[in-house]
Amino acid sequence: MELMEFGWTGEKISRIGLGLWQISDAWGLTDYNAAKKVIETAYELGVTFYDTAIVYGDGLSEEYLGRVIKELGIRDNIFIASKIPGEYLARDDVYRAVELSRRRLGVDVIDLMQVHWPPLWHNIPTCEYMKVLENLVHHGIVRYIGLSDFPVELIDSARACLGYTDIASIQIRYNLVERDAEKEIIPYAVANDLVIIPWSPLAKGALTGKYTPDNLPEFEDVRRKEPIFHPSNFREVYKLVKVLEEVGEKYGKKPAQIALNWIIAAYPNILPIPGAKNPDQIKVNVGSVGWRLSYEDWFKIDQVSREVIIRRVIL
Ligand SMILES: NC(=O)c1ccc[n+]([C@@H]2O[C@H](COP(=O)([O-])OP(=O)(O)OC[C@H]3O[C@@H](n4cnc5c(N)ncnc54)[C@H](OP(=O)(O)O)[C@@H]3O)[C@@H](O)[C@H]2O)c1
């Protein structure tokens, strides 16, 4: 497994992580043994970064990850990232949320605790929750702090609340057909030596090549209302998928592997965390690291991807 440093922390982690939102009703991986196989396969293939959250399956994702860690005895070999939802950011709630996360995960220390999204509806001052997180770092309960789905202005304000540590990472929506993060957030992260953690790096499966405009299912999961899969958008996405297939043939790689490698090649310090529903998917996704697209192929994909516009307002 190719390794990378987790930004300024210097921690060595795998070049690709595993997203664990799939362990939830939203995605449907709710059978423990099936979920265990995915995590176990990822671990055997050298994945050391696991991204979960309190809201994934209302704690199920954390609980299953904790059970697998205990059964396999792998706590010391992996990096656990979880998230506190924007609703739980009042002072006491942060302490309680982290305590419950630790219990579900069955660990003393959480490696990266991210604020999942800003407190949109509860009027909690930014410094209130950032100072609690810093206090948890001081006590060794949380090792590093991360932000997720924050705009640059608020990231700046949040960092200014911290006295003796800094955030280590920024998690954002980013993939070949949703590239708005390139305008502000990614340049900010690069300039500030913060790790960029792109979520939905496979555009929720749209870039894998297994969905075509002719076989697009009526999704029953989180994708039911996902604009990427609206036929008018997906027809555009599919033009890019054909290019990923074409480039993939040169490298003996699948479209998903080309899509993930394109992200890794795009910036320093970027850590995609694709989700996987079964061991075969994680095997493919791990095959996206340890090599690089040529500059010419990277650029060709870049150009085609820029022509894809995902419209969220559909007329
Ligand atoms: N911070 C946030 O707000 C936020 C938001 C979203 C996600 N996340 C994190 O990011 C992770 C990844 O994002 P995501 O789950 O939304 O999307 P994603 O990683 O782009 O897509 C995952 C889905 O694509 C399909 N897939 C994955 N690998 C495949 C392969 N090799 N071949 C064919 N199909 C494959 C699977 O679904 P099917 O088999 O059903 O097609 C899988 O569930 C999540 O697990 C979560 O940890 C964070």
C-alpha cells in the first residue's frame, strides 16, 4: 500500500481511506458480517484510514467499526476519523457526543474528530465547540481536529479560536463531476498544509462505469434524489465515464480506479475515502493507488470533466 503523511501531523496513513457511511439505512450495508468483510478486506489490503460519523446509521457505523477493530485486534494499526453533527455543538453536547463515540468505537482515543457541518440552526458560537475540541486534544481524548463542509470564512474563524493546536484536515464534496471545491477550499487547504479529504470521490458510484443511461436504476437508497443520477445530468456524466473507460484500457484499470487516481494526482495532501458495499469494490478501489496517470491522460480527463455541469435545479 502506498502511504502518505497526514499533513502537518506527520502521521503515516494509507494513500486511500475507506468511507463508512455505507453502514447505514441510507446505503443499506446493515448486516454486521457483510460490513465486517468490507472492513477486514480493506485492512488486509493495507487501508489504515477509516472515516465514520455519529450520524451514519445513528451510531451503527461507529458501533460496527468498533466491533471489527476489537475482533481483529487492530486498534493500534489504524487511524479512526469520526464526526460530530452540527446539531451537537453546544459545549456539553460536544463532550457527551465524543464520550458516546468512544464507547461505540470501544476506544480510549479518537484519532481525528471532525465537525461534520457547521451549527446551522442552533446559533452556537464557533469558538464554543472549537475550544471544547481543543480541550479534548489537551486531555488526549482526541488526537486531531478536522472540519467538514465548512466554507473558507468559517474555517478561518474556527482556526482563530484555537490556542495551541490547529485543525489537521478539511473534508469536502469533491469528484470529477463536482469540482466547486477547487475554487476556494482546496487552494486554502493546500496553502495551509491541511489534508483535503474528498467525500463521494466516485460521485456515489456514477463514475464506476456500471451505471449507464440505459440501465439507470430507480435507486431506493440515498441516491433517490441525487441530481447526478437525474437522466439529464447523467447523460453528461456518462460521456466522461466513456473517457475513463478508454484511458483505463491503456493502464489495465477500471473507470473507478482512473477516477480516484485522477484525484490523487491532482493535489498534494489529498486523501479520497470511497465507500464500498462489498470486498470486490474495496479491492478495485485500493488498486487506484501505487501508480499515477501520465500528465497527458490526467489533462485529457481534466478537460472532459470540465464540460460536465451538474444542474441541481432541473427545469
Ligand atoms: N462529510 C460529509 O458530509 C460526507 C458526505 C458524504 C460522504 N462522506 C464520506 O465519504 C464516503 C464516500 O462517499 P459516498 O459514499 O457518498 O460516495 P462514493 O464513495 O463516491 O460512492 C460509494 C458507492 O459507490 C459504489 N462503489 C464504490 N466502489 C465501487 C467500485 N469499485 N465499483 C463499483 N461501484 C463502486 C458503491 O455503491 P453501489 O454498489 O450501491 O453502486 C458505494 O456505496 C462515505 O462513506 C463517508 O464516509 C462524508
